Amino acid sequence: MYILGLSCFYHDSSATILKDGEVIAAAQEERFTRKKHDTSFPKNSAEFCLEKAGITIDQVDYIAFYEKPLLKFERLLYQHIDYFPKSYKVFLSNMPSWFNEKLRITNKVKKELGYKGTTLFVEHHMAHASSSFFASPFNKSAILTMDGVGEWTTTAYGMGDKNEIKLDKEIIFPHSLGLLYSTITAYLGFSVNNSEYKVMGLAAYGSMDREKNPYYKKLLNVIDIKEDGSYRLDQKYFTYSYLNRMPSKKLCDLLDGHIRKGNEEIDERHQNIAAAVQLITEDVILKILNHLHKEKKCKSVVLSGGVALNSVANGKILNNTPFKNIWINPDPGDGGTSMGAALFVYYGILKNKRKYKLTDAYLGPQFSDAEIKIFLDNNKINYTAFENDKELLDNVSELIYKNNVVGWFQLGMEWGPRALGARSILSNPCNKNMQEVLNLKVKHREKFRPFAPVVCDDDAERYFNIDLPLPYSTDYMLMVYPVKKKWRSKIPAVTHVDGSGRLQTVRRNQNKLYYDLIKKFGNLSGIPILINTSFNIRGEPIVCTPFDAYRCMMGTGIDYLVIGSYLIKRDDNPVDFWDSEKLAKD
């Protein structure tokens, strides 16, 4: 049985295909269209999934869609009526897309994919819950989902038991922790549904002392948090219910100033505001989880929804709640709901026995050495071919040790927003200047943003104050932990201002070549850790194809590209030859 899951028309469109309950392939549409957070119908990712499964659309038994459009439309109508006439302009601008596409999903699927079978619609937060629970290693666990908003729900919790999920409690729009975080993101001059992670990184520069941070106390006027973690937002501070902006004038007055413009310097006030919203987010999450454990008395918990991308909060859960185990899908946000919707249909609706566990995130397009060589030769790209892995690892580990920046392109493209050693940029964490080098030469991004360390699972405890046993979610760069004090000065490029690191752990059975490269570098440097950042530049999605990877290298300061068994030195190729108009993609 084949089930194709789809999500689209809000942000991070994606597709996932299951064969008899097992995920065969999954990818975000942005990687194919090169439009970051692409909202369009995921035609390219769906076609990739079908190709990977080796089937045609006629062999798909069900298509699973990640929300119930009529229920969401009902909420939008109530929302606009409640705030009329202030909502009039937004209402008029939103309606064409609803009548042309969002309420006509079955027709859209038929038009774009030629599908004539049954399309099933899964509630948004059930898709979130399923993406983590049904892909997790747990047969039974508590479940918490938190995001901006689905149809009506913004926060929900419950239990998963074998092939059953029951969400018992919910908080509904307009009260939303995700929208509170996004509102502060907008206030600080960053883009919503894109840059919330920047606020998380900026928070470390502010005061994380609840007594000393004045904006923590100010923001408590905005949100009423109960002991069980339930909350309500004072809507006088927000305009997202009726305008295409989020902070109100009242919120600006509360926070002592105007909305920051994108080119305006970030000061101590901005840093403290970021810290304040991070503290409140952690307050709510930990209160809910402590209450959830008390109610469900279960040792394991899974998280999903966009708020589950808050890796700083995630790293504090096991140490501040009674839960012993945690699991989060590599893509807990809206992109992950195509997987959740498909899994819910197979296990939750069709009641098939649980058998699937997601063990790695390498679910996207993969390219053989033969395919890569054709691309390189067709474009007359100079390269070195390695005859075996040892030769490749010896050379690349030495290049990184000598402070070169290396693009690393292997295996299937990662599922989710994090680069995990398939489409990564790697460099030397021991070099105190490497963070600046990467920001200036490659990433072209804000100086305050940290770079992530990647470490083998068997070395993690030596360098980081981690939870034990090591949560599998660290494999997906979803947990932040303190770097042990004795190592902070020795790996300055991956130690954030607060002494933490958003680490990725690697298990050899997941990615042998990546694991062995880290160990080889450790033999040279004495510290088996690398900088791992996503293989892209600011404003673009992570690279997908050999064409994307080469183009990215030649347009930046990346020194070398390792792609399959081939090594390409940037300086050995004409700089003007990377122009996309001159490159043959196939």
C-alpha cells in the first residue's frame, strides 16, 4: 500500500511517501524550486517521492492532506467577522487564494498530479502529533504539539499508545505561544515564519535572569500563564487577527520603542526582549510538560509543531521535568506534517500495526558517483577522484584541519530544516576566527548567530553536559546543551556567548563517512568535533543537487567541495563559470 502525504499553501510545502507504513522518501518543495519556505503545491517533491518509490500516481492508494481546509476557513471567517471592519482589507486579499486553491484541494491534486483516487484530510495538530509519535521509537508516550495555529488549535497535548493517538486538551486561536514568539520576532525586525531561530540565538546575549530582565516582567502583562501551563494572550497587544502585521502600538509602548527596522543596529534592549520571550516560552513548555507527566504518568514524550524547533527549550526538558525520554521529528514544523498526515492515515485511520521507526533523516534526493561525474564532465569542472573512503577522509580531514571551508555533499538530502551531514558546510571549530570567516565568506548573515558543533555519539558526553542516555533528537540538531567549561576556549567557533552549543550527534550506523571524518579530524586536532552549518547562503534553501552545490561554492568563499567521491577546489575552476546560465544541470 502506498500513501502520499502533502502539505502546502501556508509555509514549507512538502511531500512524503509511505510503502506499507514505511517512509520511503520525503522532501520540502523549496529544495527543488529554490524559493525558501516555498508555499506552493509540492509538485516537484511529490514527483520525487513517486520516482523514489518506483511507482506512478495511479498506484497510490491514498493521498493524505495535512489539514482540514473547511475547518480552517471557518476560523478565518469568524476571525474576520469578529474584527470587521478592521479586517476588511486582509479579508479581501486572502479570499482569492481560498476560493481558487485552498478549498479545492481534491481538484488541485487531480490537476497537478493526475490523481483520481481518495484524498483524506487530517486535522493539522493530529498531523503534527503523528509526525513525531508514529515515527518515534516509543510504543507509548505523552504528546505535546505547539505552533502558530492550525485550523483552530495552537497547543494540544495527549497520549499515543500503539496505533492510537488521543489529544485531550487544546488551546485555540487567538491564544498562541507560537504567535507570541513570532510577534516578538517581527518586533525585533526579523521575518515571521523564517527567523524565529534568530531570536533564539539573540536571546543568549540578553539577561536570562527572570529577576533582572525588565522585559520579562513586562511581557508577563501580555500572557497569563497558569500552573498547568495553559495560557491566554491579551489581544490588545497584537494585531495579527486583522492586519498583516503582528505587534500593536500598545506592545511597542510596553517594550519602550518602535518596531526595529531590518538595517537598524541591535542593542541591549533588543537582546533583553529576545531573552524575555525565550524565558516565557520555556516557562510555558516546562509547566505544560510537568502537568502532562503528572496527568499521564508516562516516562516518554514526543514534541511537534513549530515551537518544537526551539532547541534551547528542548535541551532543558529532561532536566526540568520527570520525563526520561524525548523524541522530536527532524522536521517538527509544517514541513513535517506531510509525513504526519501519511502516517496517521496508515496507522491511525487504517489501524495497521505499528512497525515503523525513523532512524535517520536522509530521505531526499541522492546522487550516485556516476551521476555526479556526468555533471562534472559535462561542465568541464576540474576535480580529483578518490579511489576509496580512506583516501577521501585523509585528504578532507587535513583540509579542514588547515582551516579550509569545505562543502560536504553525500547521501540523500536531509529531511527538515537542519543540515545533518548530507548537505553541510564543514570547518575547524578550534579556530577562534572561523565564525567570522564563515559569516563573511560564506553565510553573509548576522554576526550574533552561532554555528553548531557536530560530534560522534560516543564522544558527546566528554565535551557537553548532555542528558543521558543521549536523546535521539540530538541526531537532528534539536537540542542545545552547555559546552563543558574546560573545552569552551578550545572550540570557540561552536561555543555560543552563553557557553552552549546546538549540537548534532552522529551514530556510525546512520552516516558512516561523516562519522569517520569527524574521528579523522579528531586524530589531527585532538578534538573530534567539526563546525556543521547548512550548505546554503543567506536567503536560499539548502542545496539539493550537484548543480546547486557547485553553484553555491563558486558564488561564495567555500574553498573545496566534496561531492560523492570527488573533490573540487574552487581556485582550480574559473570564477565566472559558476553562472547558472552556463551550467548544464543534468
